[in-house]
Amino acid sequence: MILRIDTEGAVVEVDDGDATRRIPFSDPEAFALVSKAWLRIGWDVKYVYRFTWLGRPIIQLPEDIVRLQELVFRTKPDVIVETGVAHGGSLVLFASVCEALGHGRVVGVDIEIRPPNRAAIEAHPLSHRITLVEGSSIDQRTFARVRENVEGAKRILVLLDSSHAKEHVREELRLYSTLVSLGSYIVVADGIMRDLAGAPRTNEDWRWNNPLSAADDFLAETDRFVREESAPLFDEGTAGTDVTYSPGGWLRRVR
């Protein structure tokens, strides 16, 4: 498919080899097509590696950052568990929303928390809301430590953003879904990998070896969770779709 953007005519031209369609900018389909192309271009130029949250690199799409803070505000969890720490930007994001709400804390899990990152997180003004757990997120001993850290919490929200291999994420889903409170969510990050296979810094097996495939498998084996769109708290637009690195990754516990 060939996509052409006509800024003077305010249309997107789509050539699929058989015919050419001209879609007005005002049509949600035009927004979806251009957004998909923009996401791919953003991957190629490492766009998400340009942002911090309160001083810590976050490596998240800005649109996803906004949606995640909305989710924390909506669910007001006692504890947020995130697998995958990296530089700690997402932990600080969650901690900052908890601080603003005057409620909640964050548990970050990673197989390796590098000393400079640990030092920076522990020295951060919001460190009093952050607990770090080092170890493989799917190791039973690590999970036991996480479970100890959330003991007594009534509302728990989980974000999975560690290893993105399908089997790893599927096992994370099976383990950490047991922590999620009724009505809350487990968010599976980076399902966009399915659409990026063949791009720079990717592998061909990303077409199936990705978090979205793991979420599909998990939903097929349980009726306790359903897939849900991010459902913005405010929406007077007509786009109808999110620009996200985590398509299909919002799973809400319903039973």
C-alpha cells in the first residue's frame, strides 16, 4: 500500500495497487492511516528515546503516558506493579500521580536494576512511594516478594513492560493477573511489535513473538478478563482510535 499526504487538498491518498482512494483529513480513517505510518517512522528514528518524567528517562510514547496517568486517576489503586524498570521513568510517572492524589505506591520489578539507575531512583524526591524488586518477573521467588509487597492492598493495577517475548509475557499474565483487583487492569505494553516486524532493530519473529499474541492467548484461556480500549476520560474529538504502542493491551478484570 502506498500512502500519500496531500496537505493542500487536505486528503490522504491510498493506493493499494488496484485503485486509489482519496480520504479527507476529517475522516477518522485518514487519522488512523497516518498515525500508523507515524508510529512506524517514530520507531525508525527512536522517537520515544527523547522524553523524561521528572528527570528520569521514560521511553514511552507521550500519548501512552497521558493515557496511563488517566488510568491511575480513574482506578486510584493502592499499589501499582510494573515489571520492567529500565531508567525508572514510568515508576516516577506513577509515583507522581499517586503523590498528587495523596494515595498509592509503586512496586517496580526487573531482572537487573543497574546501579546508576537504582541510585537515581532511590535518590528521587518521590522514592518514598517506590519499592524496587530485583529478579526475573516470572521467577516464583521474585513473584513471592512482589506479593508480599502488595499484601493488604484492595486495589491493584499492573503494567507489564519487561521482556516482550510471547512466552515470557504469557507467564507474566498468568502470575500477575492474580494480583489485579476486580474492575482494575493489567496493561500489556508494546503490542505494536506485531506491526514493526521488518523495521530496523526488529526480528522477523516479532510477527508472532510479541506481547499482543501473549494477551490473545491469555484471553483465550480465562473469562476473568476482557480486552478494553483505553476509554479516555475526556473525548470531544472524532478520531475514534488511540495512537499507542500498546494496541489491544488493556485487559480489565471483570470476574
